[in-house]
Amino acid sequence: MDTVIVPRDARLNRHENALVVTSDTGRKAIPLNGIKHVICMGDGSISIRLLKDMGRRGIRFTVLDAGGRFLGAFEPEDETPSGRVRIGQAGLFLDDMERLRIAKAIVGAQVKSMRGLLQRYRRNGTTGIEPALDGVDAALGMVNAAAGINALMGAEGQARAFLHDAFEVISPEAKLERRIRRPPPDPVNCLMSFFNMLLYSACANELAKTHLDRSISFLHAPGLNRRSLSIDMAETFRPVLSDALLLSMFRRGWPDASWFDSKPGVCLLNEKGRIRATEHFWSRIEDSSGALTFREAIHRQCLSLERESLGVGRFKPFVWRG
């Protein structure tokens, strides 16, 4: 068990060589030797003794709110922050041409990954994908021709609209009438927003291991109290860690009414739904069937941007071929 997801109001302690999770559902002991990451959702408590032991063992501890938003992390770390990285990162941001080049790389990689997702379903025998593929290809041409950030965002929005149109073709249960974030009106919008938030949190967690400043971003505008670089880093992984996972789950019939609290115009995950959705997300992000897990790929992408900030490499974003 690499990743342990802790429910709301759980109490975390250490007993001998085990993590002990105590909650309303009972008491569970998990050997620390097999754990790499502990995720606490909602309120809870952890003993300092356990936290120290996790630090010695290299176990990460992440705190999310009930909606999956990243609140903070305990990350065992050996190096001190590097001022050179942040100065270089700020220099890239302040140079309009360099900022546009990096933003283009991010959006271009995301659109290519959308194409990879659609091509995967076409290879698997899903018919009716071609109009969406043609639209995504046209959007990729817009990305390459974009002369500014606003044009890039428009191209990304067009590609995503074609991808969303294909959801119903891939899985009728995943039909997306319209993308609405706050509040989500149906299970598809609800799960998509939740997976996106978990992805932003995972990227924030991986950025915390680098010397990059999470408030200095290239595609999304930096702002007060906004870790916008996490959103930049998440864009290239959305097709594989949000869209593909959502479609796979609906095709398998996993989300059911018991996951949601619904009323007219509003659909939210309940406690069971949050735990189950988070389990599926982290199972996918830590999948070790390839050369790298997706979490490791996120970290590698962050390191690529760090190297560019130091002037020792070129930023190479992640592209999923499907």
C-alpha cells in the first residue's frame, strides 16, 4: 500500500512500526514500511512522534480540504531553496517572448494529449471520434499560430470543447451538456472538478520538492493567494489524469447515486464519494506499469522547468500518446 488516504476526523498515531488510523469506523494499523504517501482529507490530527518517524522514512504527508484542494504538505527535504532558480524563473516570466514560448509548450502538450486520448478510443473500436479529432487538430494549429496568451487560452478552450463533445460518443453516461464548475449540476461536472482539484494538489505537492516559486506562472496569470504554477503544470496531465479517468470510470459504471448528494442544479460528492474518487485518482497517479508513474512524470516536468530557470536546459512538457 504505497498511498494511504485518511478519512475526515481521523486521528493518526504510531504504534511500534505501524501507522494507526482511528476514526468513527474503527481502528486500523498499517505497517509504515510499505507506505510512501499519506493523504489526509478534511479535519484530523497527527502526532508529532509519527510525523518525525515519517520524515526519517521519507514518507510524504499531504493535507487536502474536503473538496480536494491542496492545503499544505510535509515533505522530507535535504536541500535549501535556491535563489538562482527563482530569479531565473522570474526572468523567464518577465520576458514576453520566453513566457509565450513556455505557455505554448504547455498548451500544445495538453492538446496533443487530448488527441492521444481520442486516438486511443478510436483504436479500441469506438466510432464517431473523427469530428472531435479534426477539431482538436485544428486547435493545435491555432496553438502554433498564437501570438499571445489570450489566443492560446482560446485555442485550448476550443480543443477542450471538441473533447467534451466526444464524451457522449465514448460513454453515454459521461455526456457533458455544458461545463459548469460552481456549483457542478451533475455527476460528470462534479467528478471532473474534483479530479482537476486533486491534480492541482498533486502538482503543488511535486512543485514543493523543487526550488520553483509556485506563484510565478506562464499560462495562467499570477495573483495573490494563488499557486498558479500548479495549474500550469496540471494542464498537460488533465487528459490522462482527469478526462481519461472519468471516462474509464463511467464506462465501468463505478460512480453511482450513493457517491453524490444532489438537489436541483447542484451535485456534490459526499464523504463516500470523495474517498472512493480519491482512491481511484491516486491509484492511477501511482500506477507503476510504465517506465514512470504519472506522479514521477509530474515531478520530472517540474524539474524540466527548474532546469530552464537555471539556464541549463529547455522546458519539455509531458505528452501522453494514449
